[in-house]
Amino acid sequence: MQTSPLRRPRTLAQGLVEQLSAQIRDGRLAPHTKLPTEGQVMQAYGVSRTVVREALSRLQAAGLVATRHGIGTFVVGPGAEPAFSLGPRQLETLRDVIAVLELRLGVETEAAGLAAQRRTADNLAVMRAALDEFADAVEAGRDAVAPDARFHGEIARATQNTHFSALMATFGARIIPRARLESQGDADGASVPPGPVDPSRRAYLRRVNAEHESIFDAIARQDADGARAAMRTHLVNSRERRRRSAAGEMG
């Protein structure tokens, strides 16, 4: 695996995605090649575990790599299509976004329960960092999509069931819709006015992250039923906000 410095202004994760994608597309990483471990990638590129996991999730979503439970992550190769994908065409309308939220209700509610039973200290650390980054971004008036997606993705990984994490990786950050229709989506797809984070929107996003905190607390104390209930409440709230938006009401 050849490396070169990851430069800003793009994110470190995107820079890593671009480097690995280029190596896959030009054949330096051939199909069926096993990728280095997370630790090896961290050392080679000088990035954190969170950056590596986000980059691998994006590569999985693009169908360039696939993870085999207990074995590792392997190159699939350019041009391969994932069995399931969630792209712009699947999120063209509010009805589409509501349908995805219904799917998330089924998948992520159970994932939260399993995560509460199986999470590791590392899983909790990644979740905690994502929630803190979300809060910092909102207070600074910045987009909080990336930490939001990372929080939900880490819950899937905390199930220790690669089918959950692979499905969430296939969704990618598109599972958190933004600026899709006539208004910009919030951190969980609810309709909010586009533009900078004004005081009203900041208060709203604080409530969204408070729902995240409830999920995290239940997972941290290994309360499986509580985690399922908190995740279900969180996603039902998002779905209902979308439904009100679809009916022409305020988000």
C-alpha cells in the first residue's frame, strides 16, 4: 500500500478515501487483496481510528471493498455494484426519505439493543467523541452530519455483527439527508430552514443530540431494552417531523 500526505482542505477521511480508491482503480490494490489492519492504516497515514473507520465505511458504500467477518476487509474492485445501495435516486422525495426512516427503525432499534449487550470500551469512546463533535459543530454554527453518521455507524459496529455495520456502511452519510428537496435537512432528516445555524435551529439540533445522549447512556449502562426504546423514540421523532414536512407543515 503506497501512501502520501493527506492534505486539507478536504477532510482526512475523504483524503484517505481518495488515496485508497485511486490505488484500487489503477490496480495497485488488486481485487481480492486484503487491506491492512486499521492499526496499520493509522500508522501508514498518520490518522486516527475514527478517520480510518469512516474511510472504510465510504469505500464499502461505494462497493470498492467488503468486510468478511473475522477475516478482514478485501478489495472488491472498481465497477462492482453492492447488493444494496442508497443513492440520490432513492432519496429524491420526502416520501423516499420517510421510507428510509422506516427501514432505519427496523434495523437500528435492534442494533441499539445488541450494542448495549456487546459494546466495547473502544465503541463507547467513538460514540462519545461523535456526540461531542456534534455538539461542538452546532454551537459553532457548522454542519453536524458527519458526527451524526459516525455515531449511528458506531452503534452498528458495536453489535459485533458485521451484517449491521455493512448495511450501515452501504447507507453511508446519505442516511442523514441534507439539502435535498426545497429545504435543508437536519441531522436526522427533519425539515429545517436552509442557511446558517440560527438560535432556533441551534436549539432544535440540541434536542436532536439530547436524543442521541439518551441512546448513548442506555448503551453505556448495558440496558438493552432502554437502548431500543431510546433509538425508537429518536427515529420516530425524525419520521414524524418528515411526515409533517411532507404535509406542508413546519418541520
